[in-house]
Amino acid sequence: MNRDVFATEALYYVLQREFKMRIAVCDDERCYRDVITNAVYEYSNMHRLEIVIDEFICGEDLLNSASRYDIVFLDYMMDGIDGLETAKTLRKRSINCTIIFLTSFPHFVYESFEVSTFRFFEKPLNIEKLYAALDDYFRLFGNDYPLLLKENRSTICVQTNDIVFLEADNKKCYVHLTDKKLHCAKTMAAISRLVPMNIFYKVNKAFIVNFNFISGYDRENIYFKTGGHVHVSRTYLNSFKEAYRKFAKGRFI
């Protein structure tokens, strides 16, 4: 491929760590915490997600945590402050987390609207409905977040949803966007740890592609909606097809 020199001295830095989603499960009953935690970890394994789950037995413990969470599962009725008051405090702190309520009191659903609840589930939890909610979450929020790239003294913010594919360049990497290409002074492997694994997949030693930009593939190449293509090696072909079909959730003929 032709290579321009857009960012020859680019460096990436994102949160000083690999990207992992953090989820809080707050319920005073151990059996329900176990059900949610096990179901979410099973979902993460199916979709190649890196998730860390912290469990809490009361709202006070959750509010005292130094961590910030992408998703919070909250029981409504708990000892001490209840789930609604816990959620209100989170919102007052301007914490932009996704809140999912679980309760044995369905009439509470109307009050939960006060804190912009993403989903409301009655106990016992229906796992299929939980998975559908997580599917909706990732379609809306979970795959798009900023990566900061530094070019000389300038900092460039790139959204993960704008990355078409990554290309290895010895100890550096090209980040191919929808409208340009960045040359980063880090390896493809290092950058791949910062992007959402459920939509990015390695198709040979030199390329990692974003499923969302694939327009088609054959036994030799993967083609992009933005134009162009990359080679898929025989070693990766079968695993790529299986992963892509899972990503498409069986919607193929």
C-alpha cells in the first residue's frame, strides 16, 4: 500500500493502561450478584470483551469506591440507602455511567426514570434479556471511545469507531482512519490492546481489521466499505470467518 507521512513522530497514550470495561454489581443478596457476574463474564467470553467486575453489597460501598464504572447493576431494595438514592448520588456527581436496575418491586420502574435508567429488570433475572440489553449497550456506547495520538507537540483525538484497520510497520504502526492515515511510534500489538476486541480482529501478522468497515471477503482478501482491501492469510481465515459470523449474530445466508 502507498504510505503517506501524516504523523511520523506520533505516540499514543490512553488512560495509561490497556482498555478494560469496568462493571459494578450492587446487590445485598449473594445469589443475585453471582447470577449477574457469571452471566456478564459468559457474555464477555462469547464476544471477546475485556471486562472487570466489582461486587458490592450496599449502595454506600459502591459510592465509596474510587473506581468509575461503565455499567452499574443496581438492586432497588437494599439495607442502608436504596438503589434509587444510590443512583441519584451517582448522577449528582455527574458520573456518566449506564444504570441497569434489578428489583422484585416492578412498580418502581416509573421512579427509575428519574435517573435515566438504561434498562429495568424484574427478579429473577432473564439471562436472554440481559444479553439483549448488553447488545444494545455496545451498539450505542461500548465500541466508541477516544484514543489520543501525539504528533510532535500536537495531540490528535481519534475515535475507535473511525479506525478502519491497523497495519504493522516493524516496531511502529499505521492507523488507517476513514479519511487519513497516522503513523504511530508503537507496535500494532501495543495499539491493539487499546481498541475494543469485540470489533477488531487480526487477519494476518500485519493487519487487524474493524468488523464494522468490512464490505465483503473471499479466500484471499478482506474488502472495506471505504475502499481498498487487505490480505487474509490461510492461517487466520477460518477463525476470522467464525468470529465475523458471531459478530453478525448469525445474520447470513
